[in-house]
Amino acid sequence: MTREDGFHINTIATIATPFKQKFAVPRQAKLNTAKGVISFTDDFDDINMLKGIGDYSHLWLLFVFHQTMERGWKSTVKAPRLGGNATMGVLATRSTHRPNAIGMSAVKNNGIHTIDGKQKLVVEGIDLVDGTPIVDIKPYLPYADSIQSATDSLHRMRPIPQRPVEFLDEISPRLLKACEQHSDFERVVREVLSQDPRPAYKQNIESDDKTYKVTLYNLDIGFVVSDGIVVVTQINTI
């Protein structure tokens, strides 16, 4: 990625995740336990880069919003946590529409694993779309990065939903099959849907018979909201 003013950033790796689309990706990495597998590009596939990384329980991932960067940036953006209509300055948000399309996430470090014959880094608690380019990895340092006095007035105004999630009895065979393919499937579905991924202006609607769909792994999951409960109605192989 090269800019006219001379800056150059290399993609050092990509991450494989269950999230095949932006819709329903957890709003922040800490809010789920989905795993991601980081594979390094040929130019940076050097295990020495990871020497000592096991000393840290958590890591910072710096990445590129590759699916939205071509749309450019906006000085103000609609803030989902304000209901989806009110705007804030882009630098006061975690929006993808930034002057430089760079994001960062703190994730749990699950260590180096040999997968398909290569050394890969496995992380947990991710909020990245499958295939996201990684441009840097840094250790998370609690003494420096955790600020106990930090405040977030938006969270008090509009906390992230935590809705109960249920599966229709008639799709139990499909759920069982999905869990055989992906051992964490049910847990990830519950974590993602409990946050109510519907548009912000609909999150105060307790019954919504529209079927929404989210893709996780190789499966399409359909859901509705009924009496405040997210009900999974469909699980279909793509």
C-alpha cells in the first residue's frame, strides 16, 4: 500500500476468521471468543519474528479495512451507538471510513501452531472479516495499555445489546451438523447474535419478523427477533 507522499506499508500477514462479511462482525474484539488464524506472507514468513511472543497473553493487531478503503474517508460518520442517525467526527469513532484505513484490535494470544505444514499464529476474540490484511502485531502491555480511569460516555448512553439467543427445534439437525464441522459454531453464533446486529435504528424493536442473515464459516444463518429474543430460524450451507 503506497501513498503519493512516500509512505509505504507492507501486508505482513492475513487472518482467516469465521466472519465472511462485515454484517454482524462483533463491534469490538473483546465481545466474543471467535478464533482467527494468522498466516504470514512469503516476504515475512520468518518464525524468528515471533520469538518471545508467547510471553504475552494478548496482542494488538493493526490491520487494513480492505473492504471499504476504496470508498474514501468522511470527516463525520453516523454513529451506531447513537442510534444510527446522529453523527460524530470520524476521529471520535472506530468507523472504517478513516483518512487512513487502519484499524486496531486487542486479541488473546493462543500461540504458534503448525497448520497445513506452516507455523501460524492463532488468536481469539476477533472482530475482523475473513482475509483482512495485517500490517503489524504488537504485544499488549497491561501496565501501559490498560488505563483504569478511562471513560466512555457513549457506553453509558447506549450500551451494546445483550439479547438471549435461541434456536428453533426444527433446525436442531442442522445445528448439530454445523457443530460437527466447526466445534465453536454454536458459541460464536450466540456471541454474535446476542449483540443484535440489526441496524441501530431497529435495535429498540423487540419483535421484528424480518429474517436477517449473517454468514459464518461456510454457513448462512437466518434469524428474527421475537419478544426481545434473537431466534435462529435457518442454518444453510453456502
